[in-house]
Amino acid sequence: MRITRRAAIALGGTTLLATPALAQGQPWPNRPVRLISPFAPGGPQDVPGRFICEALTPRLGQPMVYDSRAGAGGAVGLQYVARETDGHTFLITSTAVATLPALRRDLGFDVFTDLLPVTLVMQSPFTLVVRANGPRSFKDLLATARANPGKITFGTSGVGSSTHLTMAMLMQKANLDMTHVPYRGAQLIMNALLAGDIDIFLGDVSVPLEHIRAGTARCIAVTSATRAALLPDAPAVAEEVPGYSSTLWYGFFASKATPPEAMQRMIRELTPFGAPDSELRRRLAALGAEAMFTGPGPLAERLKAEVPQWKAVVQAAAIAVE
């Protein structure tokens, strides 16, 4: 099969190689399709990932299997897909695909040349949440933190996590000195906040939502550029820190060995999930997330912008992972 330069660029800017089976004229897919998650089961990626697999299995005519391959902050699963050559393996991953190049010198693959962007899947803001008796507003928090360097504590889901880097960037842009307390999961951070062990929860909106609604916790800001539909009373950080924005996003990628017809088919099948009346859009909105499914271009641009951004943040904060 002859692949034009224009077609290669349109599908991610790398050369796409046909698998032997497809080269023999068999239609794609001709075997089960795998969707790899580089994180442990139970995370936010499971909602769209499992939904997509269930919905596309009858449409593809082959089973689409959801497979979690966790480890090294997502690097294990990403490396697995980057090295796969069967033409039937895809990846659903978080912002980690943009942060890992800043945190690990040798990933064993290049996010720009070994993975092909298919589409953004969803995005959601991180929330800054305090106890009911905590600072009344984000502006109050800024004033308190500046008056008490190092005394305000915030919890994240680990050193080098997206939440850690999001707060590191906030401290850099707002000239703050706060103390990082890493945990092994968002629910543990929430428990620590309610117990009074830390001052700020930073994480996905779905975790503190019931506490916010019950009045035992309060969201004082969201990290997206604008306010979130699910928490309209919480200001965006950018209202006090101009130019600041950080969201948790998930993208759908393929290995560089994926043939053009497979890429085109998958883009075509995924696009309807972003429609206004999509069931997946409704499910994600209930969790405070926005369905995207905008094709490969916006995902490629997001990756291109964020990899150098997070490298600068990590370097300025001297963040190192074990």
C-alpha cells in the first residue's frame, strides 16, 4: 500500500505501516481490538474506556477489550502501546502522556513519534477544596498562604502526578510557598482533608462532590480557564491568577504501526461520542467532565503545547520521581 506524505501528516505526522494481515487485503479489524489503560482499574479513564469498548464491539465486528497495564505512573502502559506492532492496539491515557517526558529521562519511547493521536476524549478541571471552616474564598487562601510561607498544606495523588504539577505551576505563577503532602489516591486525600491533616484537597471533582453538596467541604476554585458547569459558584483560578489554566484530560492514541484505514475507521467510530445527545457525554457531564472527541488535530496540538510547559514547571520546582 502506498501512503502519501499528506496522508501520513494528517494522521499524526509519522509513517504508518500496514500489518501483514492487512497487506494481504483482509479488512480491519480481523482480530480483537485492545484498548490499553496505563492505570489501575477504578480511575476516571474507566468510564469512557469501558463504555467505548462495549459500544464499539458490535460495530467493529470484533471484540474490543479493555486492558489495564499499570505501573511507573503510566509509563508501563504507554511503552507497551508504543512498541506494539499488531495494528489493533490503542491507548486511553491521561495528561500523564504530557508530563512523563518531563519526569523521566528515558521512557523507552517518544510520545511524538511512537504514538499517533486519535482524539481527545474528555477534560475536567481539578478542584481546590477546603473544609467547611477553611478559607472562605480562593482570594482568602492566597492571602493566608502569602502571609504564612510553607504553613499551608495541600494533598495530591503523588510526587510527579498531574495534581502535584498543577499545584507546582500555581505556586510558581502566584508566588506562593505551600507544603506538598503526597498520597496514594484521591480518596485518601479527601479523608485527610476532612480529618484536618491537610488544608487543601486538589483533585478530580467527582471525589469531593458529595462532601461539597453536604456542606462538609467547600470548593474555592477550579483550575480550568473558566468556571465549571457543575460548580458554577467556584471561581476559576485565572480570575485571581491571570493566564493560569490546568485541566485533567484524556486522549485516545494508537501505536505508530497502526495502518491508515484503522486510524480512519477509529476516528469515524469515536466522533459521534462527542455529539450533544451522546449517552457518554451525559455520563461524563454528571462527573464534571466534558466530552471532546474532536479528532487527532486538537490532541496533537495539546500534546505539543503541554510537554514543554510541564518540563519548565518540573525544572523550576526541582521535582524528581523515584
